[in-house]
Amino acid sequence: MPATRERSFIPLRAAGGGRAEFRRQPPLSLYVHIPWCVRKCPYCDFNSHALAAQGAKTAASPAIPQDDYLTALIADLESALPLVWGRRIDSIFIGGGTPSLLSGGAVEELLAALRSRLPLLPGAEITLEANPGTIESGSFAAYRAAGVNRLSLGVQSFNRQHLQALGRIHDGHQARQAIAEAVRHFDNLNLDLMYGLPGQEIEQALADIETALSFAPAHLSCYQLTIEANTAFAAQPPLLPEPDLCADMQDAIEGRLAAAGYRHYETSAFAQPGRQCQHNLNYWHFGDYLGIGAGAHGKLTLHDRVLRQMRWKRPEQYLAQAAAGTPVQEEFTVAAAELPCEFMLNALRLVDGFDARLFESRCALPLQLIEPQLLQAERAGLLERNGQRIAPTEQGRRFLNRMLEFFLVDRD
């Protein structure tokens, strides 16, 4: 299964009937989506909208309706309060799009609005995504002063040719400058890197890793470029390296990062000891998350069911609907029969897998319900069990999609 960007989303699924009684609510995180980018990258299938058509070419003239959007986010949050009232927020992730188009003042106002409405875990991880091409002098200092304590930089590569092929607005020099500035203000820094790029050789992929390691980031997300539907690359696919070469790149990257002391703890995530992304761990442990902002998804465990929501996707729709008190475009109860698959889509991304008791706690279903599927995956060499621990084998990590097929629900 190809790795994904640092934050992880589970697609909305059609839901049938079925209800389940839940013993306790899982941890709750908050995801805030900023839907604008200076330019849409040709590989990106996230809900992001280019500003270039509006005349914005640099971060100095972002042309985003910042004040109106902040008002909409706060209204969205307030409309969701009845569903999460009294629950603590354990982590916050501000993603996009390009959140670094926001000013430090806007981020500060957003975090203050959250703290005034919901309790926040003391010392909670608060991540903001940033792109090197949108960083102005003083931006990182302003974000740190606003309360952000973890930064995720979308570098992707340091190679000029590969950055151009990916449609990025920064070059390698700007990437290095942005990282050097970021480490002055953040000791918890993630760098996003991609491999399997058009025309890329294994030595070039490792060169990107070496450059990243020279800054000693706490966390690295390394994922293979894949062609997603409804993207510019899908319409005009570039020539990518052969699958065997991509597999060799993956092996080499994993080996180099292990030698550098980074623990491979999730499909595409590597961290120094104790520096795993807490927000994403909550996703992968099938925790709850409230998603606000244009196109944001959410999963909330109520007393007797799991509720999924999606906000209006287009920014202009979202602004209008949030002002009207109806920011949610779609919501449904996840059928009990769907819960095992949804759980596995997350938990089996973890290299160490999960405790069987976590499945029962999150899904309020007995593990015996999926015993036939577990046995099939085990016999195929994709999954292993050790007491209560259930984890993908090395082959299972390489062929994660194949393993997950055992848990898909036949709706026919």
C-alpha cells in the first residue's frame, strides 16, 4: 500500500443499519482544514484550491479571506459543541491546503477560540503544516508564539528537477532556508519527503534523505508518489520509476533511517525515540476526531454509534453554510458491520500493530467476529499474532492493501 502524506484520512463510506453499544469514548483530536494553496500540485487529491487564478503568486499576497474564514471556523466549532461537550481535546492538527498562508495572529485567535470552548490537554501536541514557498520572515516565530509546538514542512525533495516535476513553488535552497529557520523555533519538526519521483534514481532519493538528516528533525514522513484519480497527473501521467526500483528505494530509505536512529512506526512515518506524531497515532488507534473547515472529515463515538461527518468542500460554500449554522454537508452512522474494516484500515498501518483489546474497546464488538479473516491473513503470511498483539508481518506491511481486502465488507 503506498504511503500517504503525514495526516491520515479515512474516506466517507456508505452506511447501512446496525448499532453498537460503546463502553467508553476514545481520545478526541481536532483537525482544522485550510483549503487554499498558492498553486495546486499536479499529484494532490486533497481538498485544496489554487489562488493563482485570483492573481496570488506569493505568500505576500495570499488573497485568502482570512478573517471571514476564521469566523466560519469558530462558528463551525460552536455548532459541533453539542456532540463533544465536556470532552478533552488531546491534539490539534492544522492542515491543508497551505496553513502557512495564515498569519500568526489568525492562528493565535483560532487556538484561543478553541481553548475558550473546549478543554485542551496541558502540553497537547499542536501541529501546523507549512510549505517552504509560503514562509515569510518571522512566520515561524509568530506560529510558535501563537501556541503551535510542532511544525510539519512539506519539502518533498531538495532536487530542483524533481521539485519542478512535482509542481512545487519552492526550490531546494528555499527548502533548506525554511528548515534552518524552523529549527530555531521548533524542536518538534516533521519533514515530508517523497520518493519514486519522475526520473528519480535511488541515489537521488537517498540524497534527499541525507539532506533531511543533516537538520536532525524529530520526525520524517517518507511516502511514495502515486497517481491519484482526479488529479493533473491522472490526466497526464508522468513516467515514474519501475515498481522494483521504487521498492529498492523504500528498502534503502528504511535502512538509512534505522541506522540514523529513527524508528519506523507506521507505513510512512519515522521518528526519533518518543517523537511519534500523537495526532496521527490517535487516527491509527481508531480514536475520535472532530474535523472543522472546508471539506474536513470527522469521526465521533457517541453512546451507541460511530458518527462520520464531512463539511462542505468548496470554500465559498463552506463560508456561507457555516454562517447559516449548517457547516456539515454529509453525516451518517457507520454500520456495525463496517467497523472492523474501518478499524483495520487504521490500526494495521502501525508496524507494531495493536492490542486485541483495543479492537473490542473501539468497536464494541468481540474479536471472534473477525476470527475467520484474521486466520486467512495469518495463513497468507500477512499478519501475525503474539498473545493479545496483532500486527502485520514484513510482507503484510509491503502488501497492506492485499491484507486489508480480507476485512472488506461484501455489501451484496
